[in-house]
Amino acid sequence: MSEFSLELSEEQEQLRDWVHQFSVDVVRPAAEEWDEREEFPYPIVQQAAEIGLYSWDFLAQGMLGDKTGLTIPVAIEELFWGDAGIGMAIMGSALAAAGIAASGTQEQVMEWVPQCYGDAADLKLGAFCASEPDAGSDVGGYRLRAVYDEATDEWVLNGTKAWITNGGIADIHVVVGVVDPELGSKGHASFIVPPGTPGLSQGQKYRKHGIRASHTAEVVLDEVRVPGRCLLGGKEKLDERLARVRRGEKGNAQAAMQTFEATRPAVGAQAIGVARAAYEYSLEYAKERHAFGRPIIANQGIAFMLADMATEIDASRMLVWRAAWLAKNGEFRNAEGSMAKLKAGRTATWVTERAIQILGGYGYTREYPVERWHRDAKIHDIFEGTEQIQQLVISRAISGMRIE
Ligand SMILES: Cc1cc2nc3c(=O)[nH]c(=O)nc-3n(C[C@H](O)[C@H](O)[C@H](O)COP(=O)(O)OP(=O)(O)OC[C@H]3O[C@@H](n4cnc5c(N)ncnc54)[C@H](O)[C@@H]3O)c2cc1C
């Protein structure tokens, strides 16, 4: 176990500065263009792959080689400071990797996770497919069926997934399916759908409010057959788990939830990156913009807003770092991962809205980046568990009661 410390190590500081520089040189200059194009920014992700930022190695070293848990949040904050849409395009495959790591065996992790990234010469993408058109927060309502065909040792998947980052353009789709509908969310399992599998196709591509450089689409699975070895964790373990649940014993958290729990501090870090971008920009603007013969920051009405923005950002970062440290060094006690994500998402939405206020009319135009940051921030109140779902998790944890 490592001591919790706010002091970053020398390597962490170097990493932070390295990602920051990539954001300054590559991500920020490209942000407006890809937001307007609403397309996956392949050339930018390619550049991230060339320097090793878009790679399984980077993620593995950050996750496995770090006892403090802070390395990944620190890197993500800098990347999303550059741009959240491009940041999501670079981080989207990590959700698939996390899904494989959460439920897969060591061999499955080694086989499939590298295929979510490829390399700079041959870029690959991963997608984690849990949400459905009629069930996002309500994971017990998933309908995509997974049926085992004993004769061929294959799983047959049928159904539609919604809101999937990299959906349809990914090489590896990790799909959460319902094996036993009578067991609700405890009857789920996760499957790898390998590249080029017949029956998997992209449905509608969503046109979004923010993070528009990140590709989000429906994924349709029509009689998709995957080999038995594509069931994450293996059949024996699944059968044992389902048998335990049927006997009324306490089952493990459902597959999708395990993935989201592990990724919440990282999503909080994304939100902080967006908030910090807007805060820094509006602070400089407030010093330069004059009204009534003085810089607008000379008015308490503006200066106090900036003071509150700085305070909220730091408070959010403390919660994210605590959650990231706990995830590595013990376990969450009072849903600290959810607290961090809830607070950071709200902070990003609030701070970016205040940033528009500080820029006045200019803040409301596309000439300045704060309107984009405001649009980008809002997603952090929605995906990987909405505000209300985080509140639900926290209230259950603190009360020990079934809150509906
Ligand atoms: C850009 C984007 C990318 C995404 N990427 C992925 C991805 O890669 N993979 C994936 O699987 N999913 C992804 N999602 C889906 C995302 O996780 C869901 O949108 C989210 O979980 C909410 O589900 P929903 O949209 O169905 O809303 P709903 O669950 O229908 O919720 C609607 C509203 O009701 C509230 N609500 C629901 N239940 C309760 C309750 N019990 N108590 C109080 N309030 C409640 C919610 O908080 C929300 O305000 C993505 C979504 C977006 C927008």
C-alpha cells in the first residue's frame, strides 16, 4: 500500500508535462476543426499512437506500474484540457480495455486488449457496448440476448446497443449480453466480438451537443456468432456464478457495473481537464478585458466567480485523486468513486457556464472556445452513470438502505 500524497513523483510530473505538451502542440490546434466536422479524428489519434500515448502499453504502465493510482487521472486531465472530443477519441478504447480487464482471464486480456489499440502503423479501436435504446441507467433492463449453442460451442448474440463510443467503427466490440433474463442484472455476461464478425453493424450515428470529435453510434447485432472462448471469464466461471445467484447467494456486481466502477475516477479527471481549460481562459480574459475604465477582474462580481471556479476545480481534483488512490490501495467505502465523478461532472458544467458569463457576448460565439467547452462539459453529468445514478449509489452506500 502506498501513502496518500498530493506530491506527484518525478515520473508523474514528467508524464503530466509530456501529455500537456501534446495537448498544446496537437490537440488544441485541432479541436475546433474536428468539433465542426463531427468525425473521428484519425490523424490526431494516429499522432497520439506515434508518440505512444494511444497505446495499450501506456495504459498498462499507468495502471499496473503505479501504486498511487494518480498517474492515469493526471494524464487524462491534461489530455482533456486540450480537447474533450479528441480526448474521448483517444480514451474511448480504454473503456473496452477496462471491460476486458474487469471480467476476462489473463489470457483473454493478453489476446484482446492489444487488438483494441493496434499500433501507429495499423491503428485499431475498441468499443464497450452496454447501454441500450430502452435501458441506460436501468442495467437490469438490458435485452440483448446471449444464447449458448452447445453443438458448435458458440454464443449467439441478438439485440441493439445504443450510445456506443466507437460503436461500429471499432475493431473489437465488448458486448454485455443477457444470459439468464430471470436474474436481471446478475444474469449478464460480457463477450468479445472479434474484428469482421458477420452480423454486427453500425446503426444510426448520433449528432451530439458536445464531444463531437468522438464517434457515438448504435450497434446492431443480428445472429452474431462468437466462439466460446469469447465469453469473458469463461463458461465454467459463468455457470458457477449463475448457480450461486439462483441459490440466492450474493452474486458479484454485474459485468457492466464492474467496468464503470473502475473507470469513474478517470471520467472525473476528464471533467476537471475541461473545467480547468475554461477557468484558465476566463481568468486571462478577465485581466485583459476592460469595462468602465478597469479590467473586469477588478470587480468582485467577476473575481469572486473566478475564486469559486478555482476552489471547485481543486475540490473536485481532491475527490478524484482520493478515489483513484482508494481504487488502488484498498476499496471504496462510501462510493468515493461515484462522489468524485458526481462532483467533477457538476464542476465542469458549472465552471464552463461561468466562463461564458465572464466572456459575455464573445463567450456565446464560436469565435471563442468557451462555448465548445460548455457543450463538452455536459456529457460528464450523463455518461458512465448520470448525476442521479451517482447520487443513488452514494445514498445507498452511506445509508446501507435500499433507496429507490
Ligand atoms: C456521448 C455518449 C457516449 C456514451 N458512450 C457509451 C459507451 O461507450 N458505452 C455504453 O455502454 N454507453 C455509453 N453511453 C450511454 C450512457 O452511459 C447513458 O446515456 C447513460 O447511462 C444514461 O442512460 P440513458 O441515456 O438511457 O438515460 P436514462 O437511464 O433513461 O435516464 C434519463 C434520466 O432519468 C434519470 N434516472 C434514471 N433512473 C433513475 C433513478 N432510478 N432515480 C433517479 N433518476 C433516474 C437519469 O439520471 C436521467 O436524468 C454514452 C452516452 C453518450 C451520450
